[in-house]
Amino acid sequence: MNEPPTSWEDGSPERLYVITGGRSGPSTAVHLDLVTLVVAKGPARPEMQPEQAAILRMCQSPLSVAEIAAYAGLPVSVVTVLVGDLMAAQRVYVRPPIPAAQLPDLALIEAVINGLQKL
């Protein structure tokens, strides 16, 4: 029994293969992870791949790779390839998120409090 052909609109492996050109990783040496922030440098161009154009449209303000994948309905691995291509074409800024502030050393805080109490 023959099954009906899969639609290009779903997440079929063939569609994902075509989107990434068969690559499994980004074309740049920059490491992209789930929390890497992406911001578009400008608008999408008509000759761009539809998925890359969608990434540029949604990244007018910073979005993480995980957010892009969720909004685009694509696997993170595919998004990292597409963002890597956009980086190579200098169409996006990419940066790690701002790290959380670290608390100062507890011993230092206690020493300051003790010093203030002795005044």
C-alpha cells in the first residue's frame, strides 16, 4: 500500500535537508547555543530563502536561538545552520546573553559590616 507523499509544510526530513543544504552545523566558527541572542542588521531581501527572511523579520529585537526555533517551528539544529549562514552574509548580529550578576564574596560583606559596626 502506497502512502501519500508528505507535505513540504510539515517538518519532514526532506524539507529540513533542503532548507539546510544538507548541513548539520553552522558554516561559521562561532558557537551558537539555545540562549545566543540574534538581532537583524536590516530587512530581508527578496532573493533570500523564506526561512532566513522570516528569521530576519522576527529578529528586529533580540531573540534567542531557542525562541527563533519555537516561533519558526523548526528544530534548533536547523535554526543554527540558518543563523550561521546569516552571520556569514553579515545580515545579523549574534552575541551571548548578558551573564547574571554574581554576588560578592560573603566573607567580604561580613568584613565590611564588622568594620562599619566598629566606627
